[in-house]
Amino acid sequence: MIRISTIFIAICMVLIAASLGLVLYSLAGLGAYESALVALTALTFLILYNAVSMRLRDRTDVGGQIADLSRGTADLARQIAEFGRRLSTVEARIASSESAGQERMHAVMGEIGELGQLVTQLADSVALHDDLLATAGSSAASLTTAASPAPARPATQSDSDVVAPFPAAATVSTAPETAAAPSPKSGPAETDIIAAIKSSIEANRIDLYLQPMVTLPQRKVRFYEAVSRLRDEGDSILTASDFIGPAESSGLIGQIDYMVMFRCVQVLRRLQVRSKDVGVFCNVSSATLGNQDVFAQCVDFLEANRALAPSLVFEFKHSTYRNLGPKESENLATLHRLGYSFSVDNVSDLRIDGRQLADRGVRYIKIPASLLLDQKQLSSADIHAADLSSLLGRFGIDLIAEKIEGERAVVDLLDYDVRFGQGFLFSAPRPLRPESAPADTPKAATPAAVTANPVATESQRLTGNAALVRRTAQS
């Protein structure tokens, strides 16, 4: 369709050519033929000029359109490339999530396999308890039916023999007759103490006392330290300072540590029913760490309870860490591989190698408050006491100030950035509160029976669930 502007231009060109011819005819004196020829020539020239100018203008417009089309094509190519990059990222994420899911699946399958092994070990231990109970029952029956009038032992003593957590093999291997016998150099007092220790172990008169460790300054209970006490036949209390030396010299310390470890696991289970944020510190002697037979029994028991490893901390003396031999270091590494952490106490100076302790699995270190606040010790120390907490924190070790007896010491320790405290200011070691006794238990129970009640209750619970555990292990 012809545009109006084109028609207007054509009319104008015709008028211009006609006007030129008319002017030449009337003013220049040319004839009509010559004037018409000049007008036609002018019209032709105007038509050619208009055609050429329109062609040039159209070419310019087409060039602009082509440039716009090129820019649009380039933008489309960039958008397509961006979409491709995003698609590649999404595919990579999907592939990584699938691989991570497979890894998690493999990890879950591995944990299920470990749980199956633990259940199998638990079933074996329950079966061992059944055999021990059956053997004890048969021996009791044979004693009652025997013709000779042999005196029967008290019920509490037989029960403690049956449910004593330390295996009989370990008892024989750790306390042979030659080691149990007092040396000629030992005096009458030490001989009496060794006899009292043997009697306490056989009658299961090992009491557990708990002392809390609190956060500072909130004073919220975060840990409990398990302290062992022995009672002789007259119910006299033997503290750790009284019986540890004779027990180590006579080879009985391994049995005590094993039974204390057993009680600590029981206490930790009861505590974690109420709160998962509470842990227990269990003291272990260096003699137990170096006795391969006793340590093997402890490892078997701890491996079966490795689910409690994050909350059970074994505590050794600082001198033990400084004098570790190859066998002790290997046994310590075995406990660390099982997931258990360690604590150091009885620190006598501030020359502490945090990196070495952290490499051996130490996560807590106890330093007396008097040592931290003693200005005389700062001259011989490698670091100022105010910087000790931050230095140990770099290696993942928490500083615990122990033996705190006054409020003034707490205020001074807060300036040293100490996070945990322990001492008589917060609470003295208190005896473990026994579990609720059964309905048929007499109210006037003897102290030995009350103390042995948690162990007996645990043994009865394991025995009652023996069939269920075996079915679970088989499945």
C-alpha cells in the first residue's frame, strides 16, 4: 500500500517540473515543446533523486535493525549460557547430595553393625551372669544338703560374691598369693590395712562418694568426681590416702579400680536419665594402667559401654603422665581410641605442656586454687596463671580449679577466666544415694547391703532381660 507521504512527494515533484516549464515558456521565450521537454527532464531528475535517497534511507534503517537483531542474539546467547551454568550447578549439587546420602547410609550401616556386636557381647555377659547365678545356686544347695555341719556364710557376703563385677580370672591374675602376702618389711599396721582391704573387696564394701564440679560463676553442676571409700568389718571408713598405697603394694588396686569403674558406669546411667549434660570423673591408678591383665578386663567392660564414653572421664595423676612407659602409653591410647577422654590432677607446678597432654587425649586438668593464686609460683612458672586457661583452651583442654574453700578465691579465679571449680565451698564428697530397695527388703538393712544394692539390682536386671537380649542378638 502506497504511503500518503510518497503521493505527496510525487505531486510536489510534478508541480515543480510544471512550474519550471511554465516559467521557461512565459519568461524565457522558449517554445511549448522545449519548455515541456525541460519540465519532463526536471521531473525525471527529481524522481531519480527521490528514489536514490529513499534507497539510502532504507539501507540505513535495515542496518540499524540488523544491529539490534545482533545485540538481541548476543543477549539470548548469554542467557542460554547462564541457564547452562545454573543447570550444571544443580546437577553437581544433586550428585553430591546423592554421594553424601550414600556415605551416610554406609555410616549408619556400620553403626548398626557395631550395635549388633555390642548386643552380642551383652548377651554373652548376661549368659555369664546366668552361669554364675546357677553355679552359686547349685553350690548353695549342695552346702545345705551336705552331711557335715559346715557353717553357712551370711547372705550379704554370698550375694556380693555372686554379683561382684570383677571377673574371677582377673582376681587370680592380679592378686596372686605371693603378691597378696605382706612383705617382711611391712609393719603390723600395713598388714592390718591389707587384710581390711581384702575383706572389703570380698564383701563388696566399697562405697562411692560423689563431689560436684560446678561452672563458674553460675555454679551449675557439670561433672561429679567419684571418690572411693572402703569399710572394714567394723564399718570404719578407709579413705583413699589410707588404702591406695597398701593396695598398690599388695596388687589389690586393680580390683578396686574395676569395681569403682563399674559403679561409675551405673551412676552415669542413672544421671543421664535426668540430664545428658552431666559427666562423671573416675580415678584410675597408674598400677592399673600398667597391669595388662587388669587393663584387658577393663577394656572389655568399657568397650561394651562405649556409648557412655563422651560423659565418662578417667582421671590420672600428673606424675603418671610425666612417667608413662611404653606399655602405659599404649593402654592409654587404647582408651582414647574407644572415645574416652582423660583428666589430670595432683598438679604440683605450672610447667604444663598443653600440646603433649592434648595429643594423649587429656581434655581436663585440675589445678589447686592455692597454686593458681600463689604469687611465689609465678616466678618459676612458664606462663602466668591468668593466661593458663586461654593457653590450654587452644588445645581443647578445660581448666578446673580444685580445693576451693572460700568466696574470695572464687572472685580471684574469675579474673583468671577459670570455667570450672571444685571444693568444699560448693560441696564435700557425699555418699552415693542407693537406689530404691524392693518391697520385700527389710527397713533395717545393714550398711553393707545398702551399699551393694546398686550392683545387685544391676545384676538382677541383666539376668531378668537375658532372654530378650539373646533374641535381639540372634535377630
